[in-house]
Amino acid sequence: MYSSRVGFPLLIVLNALLTLGASIAFAAADSKSHFDLPAEPLDKALQDFAIQVHYQISYEPSLVAGVLAPAIKGEFTPDDVLSMLLKGTKLRAVYIREDVIQVLEKAAPASRDATSGTPSTNTSGGGLVRSNDQTAFGTGDNKPRDNKELEEIIVTGTHIRGVSSASPIIEIGRDEIERSGFQTIGDLMLSVPQNFGGGYNPGTAVANSYVNNRYSDNPTGASVPNLRGLGPGSTLTLIDGHRMASGLTGGGADISSIPLDAIDRIEIVTDSASSIYGSDAVAGVVNVILKRTYDGAKTSLSYGLATQGGGTEKRASQLFGTSWGGGNVVASYEYLQQDAVDARDRAFTSSTPGPFSLLPQTKSNSFTASLTQNISATTSAFIDGIFVARDANSFVTNPGVMTPYDNVSTLRKYAIATGIDASLWGDWKLSLFVNAAEDATQNNVGLLGPSLTPAGDERLLGTLGSVEANANGSVLALPSGPVRLAIGAGYRKESFSDLLGTTGGAFTDRTNGDRKIRYAFGEISIPLIEHSQRTGLHHLDFVVSARNERYSDFGDKTVPKVGLVYAPTDSMKLRTTWGQAFRAPNLFDLNAVQQLLILDLADPISPSSTSPVLIRGGGNPALRPETADSWTLGFDYSPPAADGLQFSSTVFDIKYTNRISQIANPFAALTDPLNAFFVVRSPSVSLAQSTYDAYPPNEIFNVTGRPFNINSTAAILDYRLLNVSRQTVRGADLTVNYKMGTDSNGVVLSANAAYLDLIQQNTPQSPTQTLSGLAFYPAKLRTRGGVTWNLNAWAFTGTVNYLGRESNTQVEPIQSVGSWTTIDASLRYTPALPGFFSGLHFSLAAINLCDRNPPRVLVPPTVQGIDLNYDSSNTNPLGRFLTLSVSKQW
């Protein structure tokens, strides 16, 4: 049984705090105070209100100009007073923190996005970084509370509303998505410096990133976030806070076909979060949040092309939303088609024997829907769903190894969640939901030739179903402020199967596995110092969380996390976290088909220079969870003398142990002493015989070319996945943002830089090696920065992307690979036209405006068998890509 020696006592502490909270009857109602505000201009009334309740309130003066606030006298809560001040106006209030409020204009009927106007800080052309005091509208708590104008909001990375997050959070907001010029969420995520392209992305779909072969089984061109380069399975990806099923052998959730117009924002926690969300959140969390409120309709059309040829893209989408008394619905449909890019279309890969696809041809139809309905004054129900149908096609030619083949694949996936949100006593909120998801990939390999003989179909199927209840609110009133608690429990079932069948025929189950997970979690936020305007002691908050998950296939795991947020002034915040995290082994890694290969390997002690070896392959049911310890230290600063200027920086360290890995080069098993961990030399006859007998006869493959004699076994090689590797990843993120002027006439400057140091030890006997900065591995340094200039109906964005120099250790002598700098640009025009033509938006975007080819990376043909010679994990072969988009709001 797996139980953390540190985490379990912390969970006991949380349980004790729960008991304490219950014993004081959850004294959580907002305290009332006496207010005596005269009828006066709203500007003055808001200032008087802020002084009395010790809140910070920000707003554009033009929004409140000429508005008269009513007189208010009596005993009220601050929320009641704020609601009365704004009643009857076109304004709404948003909690940025429990004592920080922003007054915003209600969105226009044709564009009522849930976060329009929510303050956020542009970090780069690739994303927005939220000040960690800010929160965002979340799935579970974004409805009006008690029909008030005041909205309470929650962010990814915590279950508690209105608390300061100690973890760094990146937000890619709606405006940033539109300015980026990207037409798919996969391309958008690849632009984020903290995300690594190695693993699952369309550029590696045809196995042209040979050092990441574990993720080469990606026939449909899936896109899976890979924060810090720790692997797709180490980043937890959510839709509206809910897990998705994985139909990928290497783990992770495919986000590539989520309709772009349906996305409200993307929140990225670049800190381990297993104590909040459980398995897989070692490197962080990516939460794709869909639109939940929208009135009207929006039609979008776009056409894109690569100036070097191939890759032509066509996109059409329709967004619809409406609201009624107590409810609303939002639905979105998108059709996206992109042509393949062949190696012969690019000068730097034209010598590659063709056909060979650098990027696959894809066609996808995607649909999302979100429905919310108030059941009573305190309870609402919701249902969210997404469905994706994607077809892909790619070609591979590998002379001397295989006949050229056409890889035809389909993806069918869905995810649906339904539940209720309810207000309990005081400020307590309850969320109860169930969700189900499925991800099915079918791959048909047909040989290219006169007969086009099909080789058959393989179907990878992942399913998920879960139910969860969670609640959060105040449990204790301290002199320093309310103590807030979140608790929850749930049940989840996951399954994975690998099926084979003849083309058009029935499938047979090749292998399958499933697991059941029961879990419980708790999180508590304690204000150690009262929030105030004192210089040097503005506030100090302490946050503790823990989560226990019990797996049916390997036992249980408990992980804790602690965070501290210290704000010496209202313009500066220091934050730090420490926690443990884990990743459960994939069901495919545990249950893959058991196979035995008999092969002659080079052997320096054999008279013939080779010896027969039994090579064990397939799943390993003895795999244990990967575990990690992580910490972060960061600050956020907004100089009072420079309104609109923000700095944010975070340093981090993750020690990742028990990593699931396998021998890097099985052909050197007997010649490289570092492989001794995987090899049993000169096994006894009984051990060799028992190993041989453990495999079904149809899964034993003798490729020595002669009958096998068990007495001649020179070694037994374990080529299965094992818990043998360890990694240390440390680095720093820095963002600088400066907004000058207004949204309609101003400039936004932004920069986002990520430095990464990734060190790996393949086995306990192996030396450590630095992987970051090597070709096909995460870069040491990535930056993305730019400028947006808004001038009335026009908006221009220019962005510079920088990838640092690399070293190519696949050749001798080691090759120095140059850096790669590209420029993206977009021009948007939103004219004020009358009648039918109102609501038109035009945009022209250029990705890689200067048409920079990727730096040349020499790859030995003996390793790859083909001559692509570029780093597909860090660069893109598309070249200059131009997109013209037109949209209309109805």
C-alpha cells in the first residue's frame, strides 16, 4: 500500500480542522455592519464604501460618470451594500480577491462572455498571466449569487473561492486567443514557453522525433500539453475542471479539436497540483474553460495557407447562445480541415524519399454545448458536453525497412458532465456532478502499391466515468479574517483496451485493463495577518491541502501541499509552495500484451560475438506510481508609480522519482555496463525455462533464424517499462507586462521567458545527464514577447518567438544547432457599420512572418532511416502561414 509518511498526518490535521469547524456550527454568514451612505455620485459612494469596509475597488472613471447612487442606511453585509449601489446600472462587480473588487460594465448582448472585462495581465503573444491575487469565473461558481449583481469566482488550482493563490497561474484569455492568429488550440498551446512540443502533437505524429518513440503512436495528430517537458502524462488536462478520457498509449488528454470559438479562456497552473486534483498533475494543470454565457450568435470563417506549399487550412464555426429567466445555453460547432505537408514541399527535407508527411492531413467536426438552469433561488443545474470526430491521413516511406504505407486514422471522443451547484448555510457552496468520457482511435494501415492491400485495423479505446461532491466556505472567524475550507470526495473508473481486427471486420480484444479510484480531499486557507493597508504587513495567508486516492490496482497514495502568500504592500506579493505529487502508471503500461522475443545480441564474451537472449516485452503489472517533491518561490509586483506595469517571476524545483522508463538501447544490453540493471546474465536453465513458459506460444517470436535451445540462453533482458528513472527539473519564469492607455486606444507590451534545467538519471547505475538544451528535448530558454496597439476600430499585434541554441548529441562530433527566431503578426479591424453589416470583424494573421526554416539538425540515417534533419519537438516545418478570418455577430 502506498501512503505518504508526510501526507497522511496532514490529512489527519485537515480532518481535525473539519471537526473543529463543525463544532462551531460553521459560523460563516457575512458579518453585518452599520452603513450610512447619502445619495451621492456613484464614484464618491464607492470610495466611501471602500474606506468603511477596508476594500480596494477599481473601475474606469468613465463607467460611473453621471451615475447617482441611492442613500443606504442600516445594518447590511458588504455584499448587500455593493449590490444596492449597482442596482439598476449597467455595471457589475467582480471579486478579484476577498478584499479586492473591480467594477465592470455588463457585456453587450452580442458578446456576453463570462470573463469579458475580467482584469488579466498579458504576458506574451502566447498567453496571459493572471496576477495571483486574481480569480476567474469557473465552472462551479459563476452564476449570480442570490440574484445579486455581485459575482464570486474561483480559479484553477484551488477549491476555495476568493483566496490568494500561492501557485503561479497563466491565463490565456479570449482577447489573447483572437490576437494570436492561431486557429487551433494545439498551436496556441505550443506557443506557450512553459509548454514543450515533444510528445503528442501533429508535428511528431509520424514518428519523426525518434528520441520520443513512446509518443510516436499518434496517428490522428493529437495535441497534448506537456508542461516542463516531463511528459504528456505528467500534465493534467481538464475541460471545465473535469477530467477527460485518454485513448493514447502514453497517457494525457487530447485537446486538439476543441472549437476555438467555444473557449472562454485557458488557465495553466505551472506548479504540482496532485493535492488538489490527484494523479498526473506533477508538472501542472491545463484547464480549458468553455463559454457558459453568451447572448446572440457569431459566425466565423477563415482560410489559411502556407506560402511554401501544403498545409492549406479551412475553418468554419458557428456560436450560438441565449438566456432566459434563470437559465442560459451556449452551443458551438466547428469544422476544420488542414491539408498535409509533405517532405517534398520543403527544401530542407526535399531529399527525403516520399511520400512522407511532415504534418498529417486532418478533418474534424467538433461540437460543444453548455446549459444552465436555476432550480430555485439557491440551486442551479448544469450540463456541459463536447463531441469530436476527426479523420487523419499521413504517409511514411522508409527505404530498406518497410514498404511505403498510408496511415488512415479516425478519432471519436466525447465528454459530458452534469450536476448541481447549491448555496448552503452562510457562505457555503456545494457542487455535485457526474461525468463520463470516451476516447476511441482507430488506425488502418494500408500498404501503398498496385494492390493497396490493407493490413488491418487497431482500435485504442479509453473510457472514464466519475462522480464527485465538494463544498467550500468559512468555518471560523479569526481576528485576522475568516478561515475558509474546501472538502470533497469522489469515485472514478478508468478503462483502456487495445483491439485488433481485419479492415471492416470484427475486433478482438488484444489487451485491456481497468481501475477504480476512490478519493477524498481537503483544503484550508488561514489568514495569519488581517488584510489591511498597513505598509509591510498588508496580509499573510497560509494554505494547506491534501488528497488521498485509493486505486484498485496498486493501493493508495496521499499527497500534501502547503502554500504561503505574503503581501508587504498592496502592490507586491511574495508566494511560495511545497508539495508532493504523483502519477499513476498508465493502464496500457500495466496491461500491454505480454510478448517474448528471442534475438541474437552482440556479446563481447561469446566466441561468435553474439548470443541468444530472451527479451521480455509488454505490460508490467508491477509498476508503481511515479512520485515527486516540488517547490516554488515567486513574486508579483505592480509599481504604484507606473499604473498598468506588472512584473511576475517564479523559480521552481521538481524532483521526480520512480519514473517509468525502459532500457534506452536494447541492442547494447550485453555490451554497455550501464545496462546491467535490465539484464540477468547466464541465467539458470530453470529460470530461462520458466521465463519461456510464462508466455503464450503465439506471443513468442524467434528471430534468430534457427531453432532455439533453452540451454543456450546467454541472458534475459527486461525490455518492459520499469520504475527505474529519476529526473530533476528546475528553472525560472519571468513575465513583464505594461498596459498604457485604454482598451480602445492604447498599447500593451508583454514578455514571457522560461528557463529550464532538466537532469535525468536513466537507471540507478547510470550517471546523470542534462537533457534540456539538447535537440529533440526541452529548450534551455524560450521567450515570447510582443506589442499590441489598439486604435479605435484597428488593432495590431506583433510577437517575437525565440528558441535558444541546442546541442545535437546524436552525431560525432557533437553538432551545435543555431537558435530559432520567428515573428508573428496580426491585424484586426472591427468597423462600426450600420444594419446588416454591424458586428463584422476582419483579421489577417501571419505566423512565422519572415518564413524562417527550422535550424538544421543532423540525424544519422542508421538511427532514423530518413533525412528530415530538423527538431520536430521544438520547431515547425510549416513556414510562413497566412490566415484571413471574417466573423459576424448577430
